[in-house]
Amino acid sequence: MTNLSLATLTAIANSAAALLSLPPVKAFPSKPAAIARIEKHLAALAAAGTPHELKDDQLVAIVAEVIEIAAERKRRRSPISTSRATFRDDQYIRLLVRDNPKRKNTPAHARYSFYRDAITVRQYAAQVGRRAALIDLVYDVSRGYVAIETVLDERMVEEVKAA
């Protein structure tokens, strides 16, 4: 996490809140809560195009550190997993059953069609949502409808183009 104290993070959050004309927070229950609030305030400042000037170099460095922590958390986003399976975002989905085996007029049937467009687990999850992607992948791999590959080979590229 960060070496900054909870009091320092609270002060940063309250400085950002003042720029947004929001009431200050007395205390945060934890560092992640303080960092989340700072991220929220920085996003609101950026979205509103609020003119603000940070004159204190130390405050600028602290805000930069908080932004870096947020970016690192995004980069380390956990893989899609359950106790039964783990799927990394960079793995490839290989469609084994072309005809949609799901019951018609169900959400699963509609999501199955996205396999034709999605090459990676990340792309599939972006289209259908991470939770639905996990449920679908666990079920479909166990039934042999799809396979999860770690390397994209020419055969898979041709299969995707043919679909």
C-alpha cells in the first residue's frame, strides 16, 4: 500500500473535497477507503474541468503517489476465478462447438454468440460482464463447448475468421 499515514490521506481527501465544495471527512476507517475517496475526487475534478492549482510540491508528490497506487491496482486486477477454475485476461477462448448449445431465448444463449467475436478472456468479459463471463467459462469449459488456450496459433485465427 502506501507509506502515508491515514491522517495525511484524510488531509489530501479533504483538500480535494474543498476544491469541489464538498464537506470534509473527519476520519476514514482505512487507507483503502481514503484512497478510494481521493480517486473519486480527482476524477470529479478532471471531469468537471475544475481549475485548481496545487502549489505545494509535497502535496503534488502525494497525489501522484495515490494516482500511481490506483494505476497499479488496475494493472493487478485479479483474474476471473472461482474455487473450480481461474481464467487470466490474456488467455484465448477457442470455440469447440459452433452451433449454440444453449437454450434459445436465455441470457446464456445470447452470451454464447459473443464467443465468435471475443478472442481473449478480457474481451469476452468486457462484452458480457466479469461475473457472467466466469459462470459461462466454467460451465462451457466443463461441457467441452470452449477451450482456454494460452497461446494464439494460426488455426485459432483461421477459425475466428471463418466464424
